[in-house]
Amino acid sequence: MNFSDFKNSGNVLSKEQMSAVKGGGTCGYKITMGEGEFQSTKVECNVSLEDVKIALKLANISRNWCCEHCGTSSYCG
């Protein structure tokens, strides 16, 4: 079976279904940074692993991150 046969077989997940299964194939994070009245929480989804690494360096209070399975996370799901 070649790719075109498989693609047209009707047994292929849609792009939306694949994103739900794979978490979009990208990463996401939820960080809290700052102090006192300047404390803030930032959530970003569908970002690169490099973006996650930068964000984790900025967070000084809490860090949560995911890659591949972000669809099951509370912040990117």
C-alpha cells in the first residue's frame, strides 16, 4: 500500500483529531513569575521546546510544562 492509497482509505484521522491525540506535536507551559502585586501567570500553548526552556528560566514561583501530550494538561488541554 502506498501513501495515496492510505490517505484516501477513509481510515485516517483528521488534523484536529491528530492534534487531540498528539497534543499538537508541540509544547506548552504555565509559569508564575514576579513578586507581590507584580506577580503574574503566563500560559502559552503550541510553542517550541526552545520557547519552553526560555520561559522556565523566567519563572521564579511555579513552572509547569508539557510536550507532545499537552492536550491532557489543565493549562493547554
